[in-house]
Amino acid sequence: MVVKQRRKRASKEEQPEPWRFTIDDYERMGEMCILPPDARTELIDGEVITMSPIGRRHAAVVTRAGVLFVRRLPNTAMVRIQNPVRIPPRAEPEPDIVVVPFRDDFYEAQHPGPEDVLLLIEVADSSFDFDQRRKLPLYAGAGIREVWLVDLNRNVVLVHRSPKGRRYQDVRTASQGETLTPLAFPDLTIRVEEIVG
């Protein structure tokens, strides 16, 4: 009996556990240049993930959507492009676009958290599977109430709403010719082609 218990304990010790970084760990690594200054990384569920290079179309869609929201929401909200969102304790993704309330300090004291996010947009081509598998559950689990996933491969916008656990209960696909209205801005109507081009 004693021998069996020892064997069980030994086999449990053989299973390596990955180290999960916290947001503070991740930010310190950046400050101490452990991560190269020009490295494009995100912290997702405690793992440091290298981001895909940004292609021309991806960059154009992000810029187009950013300009669109800035023009249509003057003095209503701030539009942050590819800047961090803190999701304690182990995530600091850099979504393509995040619309947040105005703050006098422009979020200098701390990056916005899930409670600040009015709308989050990810633009995906080669990263589509990763965004669906890893980022959407992260956003839902944090309670971010609306996420748009722009699928450049199909020229559609997948609208995710009503987070519950690590899933969105309400998911719809908007194609070209259709319109989008963010929950936080019911008077704003955007045509899908205004985003995807």
C-alpha cells in the first residue's frame, strides 16, 4: 500500500506544469528588456504569444475602422488601436480596436480593463482560428459585452454578444450589404463594407 502511494506521487511529479505569467510579470519583462523592445507579443492566459506580422490588408482595415469610429463618435468615446487591455490576473491582449469611455488621463495610469470596454474589434486573416479559440473565450470570461471579429477571408463581421462563462451566447454573422449597430451606441449604424472595404 505504501509503495503504491509513492508510485502515484512520483508519476504526478513527472507531469510538468507550464509557468503562467501574471500581468505584472509580463510588464516587468518588457521594462527589463527581457522581451526585445521591437517584439510584438501579447499575454494570453499567462502565456507570452508572438503576434503574426501585420499584412497590408489587415493594416488597412484596422486603420479604416479606426478612422470611421473616430469620425462617428466625436467627443463620445476614445478609440484605441492595437493597445493593451488588462484582464487580470494573466492576460494583456492588444486588440486591433477598442472603444472606451473618455478619461482625462487617456488611460496613462493604467490600461483599460474589461469594465471599460464599450466595443472590442479583432481583425483576422491568418489569426482567425487563434482569435476564435483563445481570444474570444478570454474576452467572454472577462465579461466584455461585445466583440466584433472581422474575418478578412470571407469579408464578414462576426458579432459576439451576451458573454456567459467563456462563451458568447449571441453570435451573428454580418455580410456585405448588411449593417452593424454597437450595443453601446444604438444611434450608430455602420455598413459592413465600410469596415472590410
